[in-house]
Amino acid sequence: MADGTGEAGAAIYNPFVLFLYDFWVLYLSNTWAWGCPTQSVLRPFFHKHLKRRHLDIGVGTGSYLQNLPPTMQLTLMDLNPNALNEAKHRAGLPSTSCVQHDVMHDLPGGIAAGGFDSISVYYLFHCMPGPVTEKTKLIGRLAPCLNEQDGVLYGATILGKGVQHNWFGRYLMSLYNGKGVFGNLGDGPEDFEDALNASFDDVETEIVGRVLLFAASKPKRKTKMDAAVSSRKRV
């Protein structure tokens, strides 16, 4: 992961892995390794915050996107084209837009233009490389992409610090971090809470098992003074 991209974490999602993903990750691992069941916790949390104009980042197989109302305006963003194709198929909405992009870099113009009612980042951060302070900068980049009235950024991430992993979780953490699929050994709940509070006025977090659930709304807007300081730093 020395290049600072998410390519190793994304590359594992080939067609065969995607075929096994729902059973291995959404049922077996979430229930027995991470202690955060998909059906009773993760799926209801996802749909609780889902709104009409939605951006889903790090799409997996698109399992959470099934049975959406036809009025949804859905945008999918992921580094892996296999995952994008599978998620679009699962969603079944002809108007779905797909954006292949590495979130470790600046957001593409169409995404940065904003106006989304909701943005989900499910199981994204623990797959991103580098120190958590670098990964959570994505939160600040996503905040302006939401509408100011009631836009919400929400997600779930497996923690490496501040929780007690069982033997199954410790094995998977060692395996996945060793292969570069995960990059979360230094990820603690306070790291995400600090980043969320820096960009949003309304933040809710909860730890279920070894997973941090979060939802943030009322994005803070930069003042003219903030923008001027940021501009000088870039120069």
C-alpha cells in the first residue's frame, strides 16, 4: 500500500469473490467475527438514513441497494468495475450512474458538485490504506457534497482499536491487514468521531460489536476567512 491508493483493497473483488461475498461477509463475518449482524443492525441502519438522491461509495455487491423505490436517483462510486457492475445490477434502476474512482484522491467534479440527500460509506474506511488521519480526510471532502437542509453522511467501519476482537476477528484482522485488504489496525472510534465533528454539527455514533456506526448531518460550511486561509495554504 505504499502508493497510498486503495487498489489492493479493491482488487480482491473479482467475480468469484463477489459471488461469495454475501455469505462470507454479510452473514458469517458480520455475525461471528465483527458482532454486528447484517439483517438486524446494518441493513436497517442503511435504509433508515437512505434518501431520494443518494451516493453509495464502496458498493460491495450492492446487497443493501435491493428493492429501492423507482424514484431513487442513485449514484455508485467504487474503484472496482466488477463491484460497480454487480451493484448496478442489484439496484435494478435504469438511471443509476456509476463512477469508477479512488477515494484517496480528490473527488471528481460531478460528485464534488454536491446536492446529494444522503451519502453512504459502508465498510469503506477499514479497506482504505494509510493512517486513519489521512483516511478520515474523506469526511471533510464529502460534507460539501450534501444538501445543506437535511443531507446525511452515514456508514459503518470495522475498528482496529478501542474494541475487543474475538479469536475469529483477530484471525481475519491479521490476515486481511497482512494482505492489504484491510488497513485498520490503527483505527479507533475517537478518530472518526473527531473527523465527523469537525465537518458536521449533528453527529451520532454507536459501536455494535467491533463495528462503528455513524450518521452525520448539518454540514459545516467554510467561512470566507476559512476559504482564504485554505487558498493561501495551497499556494
